[in-house]
Amino acid sequence: MVEALRNPRLHGFGTTIFAEMSALAAKTGAVNLGQGFPDTDGPASVAEIAAHCVLEGPNQYPPLPGQPDLRAAVAEHQLRFRNLSWNPDTEVLITAGATEAIAASMFALCDHGDEVVVFEPTYDSYMASIAMAGATAKPVLLAAPDHGLDVEAFHAAITDKTRLILLNTPHNPTGKVFTSDELAVIAAAAVEHDLIVIADEVYEHMVFEGEHIPIARYDGMRDRTISIGSAGKSFSFTGWKVGWLTAAPELRGAVMTAKQFLTFVNAGPLQPAVAAGLRLPDSYFTGMRNDLLAKRNRLQSGLDAAGFDTLTCEGTYFLTVDIRSWAEAHGLPTTSIEFCLALPERAGVVAVPSEVFYQTKEAGRHLARFAFCKQDAVLDDAIARLSSA
Ligand code: PMP
Ligand code: GLN
């Protein structure tokens, strides 16, 4: 589409990198470690409930905030794993994936000219949601290779126009898990400046080092935090697009006002299945985490042996590499977009160029992201291709 046809707020947002790289994988027959989706579906017991509900109902619109039993299950899950107590009737909202929860929060809470502090690299929908809301992003760089929070830069990003802080931990694409000290700094600033925090916690169950600490648990944060989860991530059903958020009643109400005009509701027959997923025993969640940890180790040691410089991955299902030495040794461009476009032809593997997640482009120009939520044989195939390239 011609750029001029688009609302100026959408200028610069073409096709998402995930769709683009998956199309490239399909076209070239390359192993797709680009777009983050598992190649094995989630628990059969959960899928069976969904199948039953499609056949027997409920198949009509669920209530606007989501089916009561799913809202209860979200609250139980938050209490069990996060030690946070939410009223399912007034403080839980079911959404069309985490993506809608993020967009609806932006539309509900931001006015034209408001500023949103984000930590770059940012997940791709963040910048677009902020732009569509007419707000302005104020990025704070998490610099590779450590991705630590630069406290001074964070404080400098807050102005009298700041409305929100958009936090993602565990963090896509870096695999960083924010530490308790970093979260304490963010929470203190939110309280001091009276800001709302949107906490995208879709990878909450995929933590390998350290622990996932919800920022809603810090002093003064419960009633100013919107915490977001996703069945796509927690149960490996990314195509279902069922997400949820928890927030104090007034905040939830504001987001629900925007949400009702985006999708109103979604996924009626899948909602009972997600409720059952949230009530699975602890062993399901630790099992998924341990499986992914083994996959992280498998890919990381394979890429290390193939000559890549891999960065630390504490959580999520993404591993970042510094491409420069490998690219030079193999006669490929050392800039991430050009590298990732050439890699499928050269080595038969698709990765995502991390540069697209950065506003400070040069900070991500040497980085690429590989997804390891794949079957072992697929990971081994990708490693073998890269090793013999
Ligand atoms: N936030 C982050 C950090 C993600 O990686 C993703 C991608 N799955 C989403 C949100 C979107 O989740 P959903 O598919 O539930 O919309
Ligand atoms: N969250 C996934 C990723 O980061 C992809 C989601 C999507 O394709 N929109 O790769």
C-alpha cells in the first residue's frame, strides 16, 4: 500500500518482521527460528475442552469482561504464582491476546501528546500502539550485551508529560529478566510521579535464571499496574489469541471501555479451555519451563560451537547472538537486517534482525534473535546447517 494512503500515525509501520521472516522461511524452505511460536501444541487436556466446547457450546458472545469462570481462574493463578489477590468480577479482563490488552490500555489511557516510557529493544506492537494512540514513546536503552537498566537514563526519560511506563519482563527480544533492584527503581519512580505501569508478563512462566517478580507487588504499585498474560505463551496455543489483564477496578474499567470497541469479546469456546489450563498443577508449569531450559541450552551450545557469540538468556524463548564474527567469517553482511535476509539462502536458517526492535538503531545493528521453542530435531537441524554453512 502506498504510504500516503495511511494515517500518518502509521507511517513507517510496514508488515511486521514476524510475518516477513516467516514468509521468507516458507519461500526458501529454511528452518524457521524467527517468529516466536512453538512447533508443538500445548496440553491435550486443554485442547480437548476447546474441541468439546466448539461442538457443544458455548459458541456465542461471552460477557464483555470474559467468562466468569475464566476470570476466576486468572485470579486463582495470580494468587497461586504471584501472591496477588484480584477480584474476578471487577479486576480481571479477558482480551484478544496480550496484543489487544496492550493496545486497549494505550487507547484508554493516553491522550495526544502524552509520553510513554519504554525499554528498548521493544516488542514490535508497542511502538505501533503508542503511535496509534497519538502518544510519544520515550525509549530507555537496555544496552547489549548485559541489558542492564541505566537508572540515570530511565529517570531522565520521565518528564511532566509522562503518563505510562510500559515494562516487559521477562523481556522479548533480549531474554532479560528484570532484577528486583531494577523493578524497585521503576516502581519508586511510578509512585513518585504518579504514573501507571503496564506490565507485559506473557513470559512469566519461562524464567531460567533469577525469578519473575511482578511489579504490582511493590509498595504503592498494586493499584497503578496493569499486568498482562497470554494463553498463547503459557499454554503454547498462540493461534487462540486469548490474553488477560489484572488491574484495579477503575483502571480495568478504562481499558474495558476501549476494548469493547476493538473486538468487544473473542474466543468464546476457548475460554473454558484456558480456565482449565490456568488450573493445571504446578508440574505443568515447571515442566514447560524445564523443557524450554533444555532447548535454550541445546541451541546456545550449538550456536556457540558453530562460532556465534551468544548473549545471556535468562527467560522467554529467545536467544540473542552478536552476529559480527560469524558473519565476517562466512562472508555475510555484519548488519542485522542484511544478515537475516541473506542467512536463509546462505545457511537455510531464518532468524529475526534485532535492529527492528530498537529506536537507537545502531545499538541493535549487530544482533539477531533465534527462537528455541522448537522440537529438538528442528534445533539440531538449524545448528547443523549453521555449522556447515
Ligand atoms: N508481548 C510480548 C512481549 C510478546 O512477545 C508477544 C508475542 N507473542 C505478545 C505480547 C503478544 O501476545 P498475544 O499473542 O497473546 O497477543
Ligand atoms: N511474539 C512473537 C515473537 O516475538 C510473534 C508474535 C507475532 O507474530 N505477532 O516472535
